Amino acid sequence: MDHHEIAAEMSRALGRPVTCLPVSLDEFTHQMHARGFGDHIIQHLRSVAIDYRNGVFAGTNDIVRTVGGVDPMGIEEFVTRNKQYYDDSSAISFW
């Protein structure tokens, strides 16, 4: 699943358009600083972005089911269950 497919599922869950706008890692880092994200979460999310770009998360496995004992949920279900965090821009302040 790529970012455009993720945006499409988020759009369905939220009932409004969500688009993917690729940015450089430096711009991503700058935007997180500008929004008040802490250094630890910025470093973590930047590393996740690098790993994603390098294909670390490609493929599928059964680790969620094996470890957690439940089936993993898809993007649309996750966003629907956590809709309040997507409808209220102040909700990201804990980052």
C-alpha cells in the first residue's frame, strides 16, 4: 500500500478528501519542528520515513495475529475508530 492508497482509505473513513503531498525529509523535519513536535518523536518519525522509503515495511506477515491474538485492522478501520484525532487539529498537541 502506498501513500496515495492510504490517503484514499482515509478519505473514505473521514468523508472528506485527503491527499498525499510528497515532501523531502528536510521539509518533513522542518514541518514537525514548526508544529511543536518534540525532538524524540521527530527523530523517530524521520527514521520511520527513511525505513518506509527503503522498503523496510514492504510485504505482509502474521505478527499482529500471532503476538496480539487479534487480526490487524486496516487503515480505513483505524481512522474510523480514531476519527477524533483527524477531525481536531489540536489533537496532535501531545506529540
